[in-house]
Amino acid sequence: MTLVNTGRAADALAMIRTAMRLSPYYPDWFVGILADAHYGVGEYEQSAAVLLRLLKRSDGADSICHCRVGIALSYAALGREDEAREQIALLRAEDPQITISRLRTSTLDKDTSLVERRAVVLKRLGLPE
């Protein structure tokens, strides 16, 4: 997770794949890191696919939020704006109190410009400030 949050997504991708291979009964958070690493290296289709699989087995609100936001950002990066907006609408239906400000306070990303670029996209997709 630290590698992804410090801009070393390619290293994180290699390491999380190794971890998943060595520990075939890995926890769900490994999958979240895999998706974040795919996103970080520009593999948006893979990121969305991984998060969609994770979403089906997630039960915690934080995990569902992470999945929906990640899918929305991935779809937006692929130019699939309608599908991205749909993910934000589903997120808001599941958690009416969710805002960009709340996401900002919970992020572990060290790159504040990346956080702000994502905030701009999320606002465009309909998530309130």
C-alpha cells in the first residue's frame, strides 16, 4: 500500500502479485492494492475489473466506497463517463453523506496534486464537495 501511495505503483504491482502468488488465501485488502496499482500505472480497464470483482465480495462500507470511487475514476479515465457517473450515483445511494472532503481526509496518498486531480474528476461525476 505504501508503494502505491508514494507514487511507486509499478513496484507495488510486482510486489502485490508476488504476495498473492505466495499467499493464495490472501485478504481482500490485497485485491484493493492490486486495483490501486493497476490504476497507478494507467491500466484502468484492469483496475475497474479487479474492483468490480472485489465489490461483489465486499461487505464493509469503507471497502464498498473504495471500490465505487476506484471504478468511477477508472471509467472516467477510459472516457466512459456515463458508467462512471452511475458508480457515483450508486455510492451516494449507499452512503448519502459521502463527499469529496470526506474522501480527502481519509486518503493515504502523499501526492496532493494527484488527490486534487481525482477530486476534480469526482466533482465532475457528481460527487458533492
